Amino acid sequence: MAAVGSTADEAAPGETPGAASRRPSRRRDRALAPGVPRNIGWLYVLPGLLFYGLFTLAPMIHTVYYSLFSWDGLTGKTWVGIANYSEAIRDHDLIWSFIHSGVLIVFYAVIPVVLGLLLTAALTRFVVRGFRFFRTALFLPQLIAGVVVAQAWTWIYADDGPLNEFLRLVGLDSWVRPWLGDFTWALPSLGVIGTWVTYGLCMVLFISGVQKIPATLYEAARVDGAGPLREFFIVTLPGLRGEILVALVLTTINALRSFDIVYNTTAGGPGGTTLVPSMYMYQNAFLYNRVGYAAAVATILAVVIFVLAGLVLRVGDRSEAA
Amino acid sequence: MTAGRLERIGSYGVLAAFAFLAIYPILSILFLALHTKTDLVTGFAFPLHPDLSSFKAAWTEGHFATGFKSSFIVAATVTAVSAVLSIGTGYAFGTMRFFGDSILFPIFLLGIIFPYEATVIPLYYDFQDVPLLHINLLNTYWALILPQIGQSVAFGTFWMRAFFRSVPPSLVEAARIDGASSFGVLWRVLVPQARPAVMTLSVLVFVYTWNEFLLALVLVSGSESHQTAPLGLSFFAGAARAGDPTKVAAAAVLVAMPIVFVYLFLQRHFVRGMLAGALKE
Amino acid sequence: MGEIRLDAATKVYANGVRAVDSVELTIADGEFMVLVGPSGCGKSTLLRMIAGLEHVTEGRILIGDTDVTSMQPRLRDIAMVFQDYALYPQMTVRENLGFALKLRRVPKQQREARVVEVAKILGLDETLLDRKPGLLSGGQRQRVAMGRAVVRQPAAFLMDEPLSNLDAKLRAQTRGEIKRLQRTVNTTTVYVTHDQVEAMTMGDRIAVMSDGRIEQVGAPDTVYSRPANTFVAAFIGSPAMALVEMSRAEGDTFARGGLRFPLGDIAASLPEEIVVGVRPELCRLWADGADLVGPFDGTIDYVESLGRETFIGVTVEGDAGFVIEAEGSLRATIGETVSFGVARRGIHLFDGGTRAAIATL
């Protein structure tokens, strides 16, 4: 770039001296003021980029690379091209694991967002005093390590744990069951854990978000004759668009990465009813010694996460422009 | 804004209920942990005679002294290094324009939603025999520290860039006119102002790193002295639960405690982090 | 040493907008030059080009004898006062003032002495020196911003609307102080404002800008009494000059609808379409015997009574607007008709097509 600059500064033969600087600059960089840090930006970015590239990006590419082989982790690799992937799309276990994830997404994302919106709607009509106190409690689940969450809820769901005791107390003895060991109920039980983990975040996000909506909008709606329901759809919901989007992205990703909780509660059982893709990947890589296949599963999972996140954001952008 | 008295009470009631439910699970294992091994514990298990023996047992048998030490070393290192690196990258993306920046930044953003599931397999094999260096990093602190710095820098870049963009450009211009170099502007003018943002970033990274499980499970399971607290808990629970649920509950409470304390004291940083992130999205 | 020269300076944005269009301007050493114009006219952009905060697309900028066009701001020996002051929030006033000197490795004692000296010049009390900007009033912050520029003893001061964040009274007071300060240190100053009162009262010369070009440069009274075109004529002076388009009628008279305006001998050399410019002080209520063109009958649109004088906005023949200046407080009702005349001397004539000035009667 320096070379281009210097030739541009000299007058071409035949031009009067000084004409060079009056010619339009031919620099292709984006017309930055003199002395504005230009490519020195790279110097600041490099260290961070190094770690990120070496330990996050490169391994991702490496995973894709492994997925093209059949490998047990010990002996040599055998090239199989996309055979792992064609097996994957026919693999019932894998397909079911994604379906299970889908169910979890409903519990982790959809239900909490709806709960959050309902609660927010109920609270917009007046200022909540002492909210900071509630907020402290509501946020807590997000910060507890997955392993600890697993222990706590294993206890709650235990045969002699609080949930069953509560059911017995209110006379619903027929509902008592070994929740996390039940073929039908294990997955929903995990789902409820997920709802517990994320609903507080949604509530806090929305309630704070609502406080940023100008009170005048509500007043205008009220003067126009809108009742509480209309108010919600006309003022609250649009005003929370950003927050809802973020909540959906965060909670969906939470759902897809629920390895910690699954591993420490049901480990995919009973009978594979709570198998999720991350668990399946772990099993293939470190228990069944099918490293190549596990890599393929990991790649598919990563792609699904990226696509989902992208979709949610795209939908958000478009509805904003609409 | 007139809402009926009943409506108010009802709403507060609902809010309180949800808040209670949010902390109940932790409460329930706390109660469980306050019993001794021999109590027949069922259901709500309110401890009438609180007893700390389970905690003592859990601490020693679960080797949590080592676990906490490992967790702390890893989390502190990752936090410190990521913070420094993110200030640099955030500064670059937030105040400068350079070749390729519009492609590079979205690449960093990707790292925020990156699952460790996608990278854990190669990390396991590559750490066993590091290319070029031919050393074994498996079952060392490095195995946990390096990848987590990588991912934390992705979020940190996003976070610090947002901060740097919120600074009035005239401040940077004034410093440039006064004669500061790009580093001078960063160090003398911007960093002093960045303390709240860096605090929040550090707090979030620390908690996230402390709680990380999958990486620890795959990369340091082989060495007990390097196991992080959550990993230790997982092994301990697997082994001891059938025999002594109170001990396991105590262990779980122990592992959660540090973060809960940090949270209670530094609340506003957490909340600011979670909420502000929403706006910048 | 502090002379600033703009040689065909141009700035074109990526989308093709010419923010500054081939500007030629020479500012003498020690001169107080005001760049004035409406929003978007390019005055701030031009100032930032001189500072080195904007890339110059074409042309040159010279400070002293040096071509600084591609030079970094810190090498240009200029100091800038920003509209939002841009004081470093976590530094004390003392540190803010001394920052540039510190960067240039001026020894601490010298630095301290200079800071105290400048604080005195600007009327900043010693107790303020150890406070942070957040604890100062708007006016105090403005002084610190100026102080930061003065401390450096640069070849030129560049000021970007430094008074616009102050309330009206403070603004008027500070105007005078800035002017006095500039006289004391005798540094070339380029001052940007959209307020023509500031321009008229502060500038040695003013440059009126519009759409990236300089419409006219000159001393304030020259620009006032001999505007180069209708834009300058309308922009300078308050209330604004009345501009009425007229076409040649019969003899020496130009007309607009039913409004007939005799212009005397000069009418012969005028083009077919002209614009007649009349300042309020030339429009007087009709009095027989006074040397006035008229009488004209105007319908009153508004009345502004300012105590010492009253301005009456009228419309003649439906669409020609004039503003009459009357002495003292006058009561008049909107909608009423009033008779007025225009003093012949001082009427401005502009070409109807090019809008350039032709003559002043």
C-alpha cells in the first residue's frame, strides 16, 4: 500500500508540479483521516485471534476432518469420505436424539419465554417495588453449575424426594413414579429442569426491557381505548422484540448444549429416551471408540446450532424491517 | 396507572412464587445436606437438627480441596488472560478500521455460540501429542485453560467492542490531537473508563469457566489432582449417591457455594452483563 | 507562521456527496475567521479537514508554509475545541489541561506552571483544578476545553461550535471572552458556528458556506451591506432580508403582480428578471413627504414587539413578504392592512437567474 501511495504523490510527466496532490487520491483503502490507526489494528487483534483460532476454530475444522475417517482413536485412520454422514442421516438413535433436543427446546426456550411474557404483562400495569430482591433469586439458576443442578433435581425427582412426597401429600398418589427412570416421563422431567434453568433469565430480561418502553406509549394506547390485552399486543410485545430475540437464542443454545445435566442425571437413559446429540457424540467418541462417527455427529450438531441461531436472528431482523 | 389492589397482590404473589421456585432446588439439597448419614431422609427433609458432618465428610472424601484449587487456577487464569486479550481485540474492532475487519468480526461472533462438543474430540487427541512440540498436555491445567481462553475471547471481543463503540468519538479525536499514539489512547484514556465493562466481562467468564463440565470430563479425568470441582462432584456423586445421599448433597452445595457468594456480592455486574448483552445484540 | 491556506480543498464521500467542494481560502496569521452556514453546509467537515480528522479527497491544506494534507493531527501544531468539549472524564482538570504537555514529555514543574497560568487566563479558580469534569458546570467545562487548547500554544485554534451547549445568557457572555482571549494570545483561529450573530460579532472575517462551497468571504459589515448573492443576503441579518422576485414592467418600473416598484435610472441596465432585497430597517411605516418608494399596502401576518423596536411581517399582493421595522412598541392586529414605504438607498438588486448581486442602490 505504501508503494501505491508514493507513486500517486508524484506528478505524472506533463502535469504541472503540485498537480499530484490535486488529483483524486487513488488509494483503495476507505478514505481514513491521516494518522488514524489503520492496519495496526491487526497488532491488537492478533493475540486474541491466535488463541481463538488455535483452540476454537482450528479444532472445529479438525473435527470435520476426523469426520471423514473411520477411526477408533488408537489404530490408523481409514478414509471413508462422507460415509459417516450418510450413516448418520439413517441412524435412528441420532434422529431420535435430535427429536429429544427439539422437545428440550420447547421446555428450555418456548415455555420460559411465554411464562416470562405472561408475568411481564401482568406486571406492566404498575411499578414493582423491591424488584432487585426478586431478580436476585430469579437469576440464580443460570449460575449454578450443571452438575450441581443435576444433583439437586435428581434428589427432587427421587422416589422419596420432595416431588413425590408433595404428590402424596395432596392425594395424588397415583402420580408418584420414578421420574428420571420412567420411559415416558424422563424426557419431560429433564425438560422441566431446563425450564427451571432459563425462566428466571427470561423474566428478568423482559421485565427490565419493559421498563425501557416509554410510559407515554401505554398512556396513548389507553387514551385510544385499548384494554390490557390490546396493550400487550400493541405496545409491550413490539417493545420487547429485542429481548425476546436474545432470550430465544440464549435458551435454544442452552437446550442444545445440555450435556452437563443429561450426563449427570440420566446419561441418556432409560433406554435412550433422553439421549441428546451431545451425549450421543460423547458415547461414540469415548465409549464405543467410533471417533470418526462421533466427529460427524459433532459437526452436524454444530451446524444445527449455527443454523438455528441464524434463523432466529434472521426472523428477528425481518420482522423489525417489516 | 391504576391496577386493582387484588391485581397487585396477585401479581406480587405470582412473582414471589416464581422467585421461590427458582431457589427451591438449591434449598432442598441444602436441607438434605444438613442431615447426617443415618437420618432417614425423605421428601421435604427440613433439617430439625442441622448437622455439618456430611459437609466435612464430603469435603475430605471428595478431595474438594484439590478440586477447588484446580477450578480456581483454571478460572482465574482464563479470566485474566481473556480480559486482557479482549480489551485489545475490542479496541481494534471498536475504534479502528483495518483490512478484513468486516469479515473477521463475524468470525469472532461465531465463537459465542460455539459448542465445546464441536471441538472436544480433536482437543483430546491433539493435546495427547501436541503437533510440533510433542508433549502431552492431557490431564494438565493447560488442557482446560487454552481452549477456554479461545472461546472467552470470542465473547469478550463482542463485549469490549460494544463498550469502545459507546465512547464518544470526540474523546478519541481529542487525544489524537493532543498527541497520543493508538496505544496511548487505549491505555491513558479508554481503559480507565472501561473498568465496569471489564469487571462484568471478568465475572461472566469466571463463572462460565468454573462451571464448565464437558471439557473437564474429556481432558482431565485421568488426573485426580487436576480435576475441577464440578468434575469431582460428578465422580463423587456417581460413586457415593446410593450409599449416602446427604454426603452427595453436601458436596453439591459446596461446589455451588463459591459462585453463589460471588454472585451475591457482585450482583449488579452479572445483571448488567446479561441485560446489556441483549441490547447490543 | 500561523497562516492557513486551503487550496482547492475537496472532500467527497463514498456515496458521491461533495461535502466540501473545491474551497479556496486564506486565513492570515492571527486572524479570527468564522465559518458560518446552515446545517450540512460543510463547515464542520472543512474544520476537521484542517485538523486532520477527515481525509482530504482533493486539494491541499497548508499551515504556515507546510503542506499538512496527509499529516497526522498531532504533527500539525493545531489545537481543537470540540462541541461536546471531549474532556477526559477520569482525569482531573489539572491532568486534562496538562495531558498534551505530558505526552510531549514536558518536565513536571514546567507543566504545572503552565497549567496554573492558563487556568488564570481562563478565569478558572484554583480549587477547580483538582476536580473531575463530571463535577463542573457547563460553563466551567467549556473553559477547561478552551484551556486545553491554549496550553499548547499552537499555530492555530480550531473551534467547532464551542458555545452551542451553553444557555443563551452564558453564550453571549462567553462570546466576548473568547474574542478577548484570542486577541491576547494572538493565535490564528478558525471558528465554526451556525449562529450568524456569533459570526457577526466575533469574526475579523466571516466565510458564509452553503452546500460545500464558500458563498462569500469578507469582514462582517461588508458581508452585511454588500452580500454577494441572495443566499448570503438572506442568511446574514436578523430578521432576514426580504427577497422579492420581480419582472420588468413598463419604463423604469419592475413589478410582481399588482406590486409596482420604480427603480429609477438603473432600471435600464437590469435583466428582465430580478430579485429585490430589502432589509427591515429600510421598510418604514408610510409618512407623507419622506423619501420612500411606495406606498404599499401590506396585510399583517405577525407582530414582534421587542420593546425598543417592533417588527411587523406583512404580505403585499398576496405573496410578496416584507418586514417593517417600527420604533418603540406598537400595537397592531393580524389581518389589518398597513401602509409602508421602502427607503431607496440600500435596496439590493440580484439577478433573477444566477441570484448574484448586481448592485446596491
